[in-house]
Amino acid sequence: MDEHMQKIFDDGIFAFSQNDYEDAISNFEKILASEPNQFDALQSLGMAYYRMENYPKAIEIGHLAEKQKPDEQSVHTNLSLFYMKNGEKLKAEHHGLQARIAAWKKPDSEKNTDTSDSSEELKMAETKPENIVIPKKFPDMPWKNDD
């Protein structure tokens, strides 16, 4: 995407973040008029239609994205969401399953396995095993009556 198109995309994302979905749609459609295979603009356009509760249009756009990247997890996740809101539970479940399958197919190199030092601050603290001594015989239990 060239610099001019990137600016339009950024403006669309900003409008989306401000709940100005009509402006967001306008920006994403400008990009797609020039670059019909711009996947990120297509995904964003579908989500903008979803936020405007135009579920049939969101589904239509979602399927265009699916044609570009049929094994992309986010495509199927979005379609599942769009279909569920449109009252089509079976289709929603189908795409939910497709999203899971896409995640399983994703090579480990594409999964979020970043262990570089740059993400060190984002890692959860690792638990350290303590030296736990298990007694051979547990102490008497005075509350328990063995009579």
C-alpha cells in the first residue's frame, strides 16, 4: 500500500475507533476501489458494516475476504460473528469451526511464540518450584475419631 492509501486506511481506522462507521466505510471503500485485493481494508470494511448492524453486507464482505485468504482464522471468526448476529446459528457454528481449524493449521512460526528479550516485560512471572517435603506420616488428626 502506498503512502497515500496508508493515510486513507489510517483515517478509516481512526474513524472506526471514534464510532464514525460511515466515514470508516467511505475510507475503506476508497482503498478497495483502487486496490481491490487490499485484505486489511476488506476486513475492516466488513467489521464497520457489522458495527452499523448491516449484517448481510458484513457477511458479503466477509466472504470476499474468505476468497482472498480461505485459511485465515480472523476471516472465519468474523463470519461466525456476523452470521450469529444475523440469526444464522448453523452458519455461525460452521465458520467458528473453520476458525479453529485454521488456528490448528497455522505453522508454529506464525503463532505467537515470541520469546525474544523485547517481550520480557510482557511475560507472566514463572512459578519456581519450592522444596516441598512430604512427611512419611501425617500428623495425628485429633478431630477424627477412629473408635
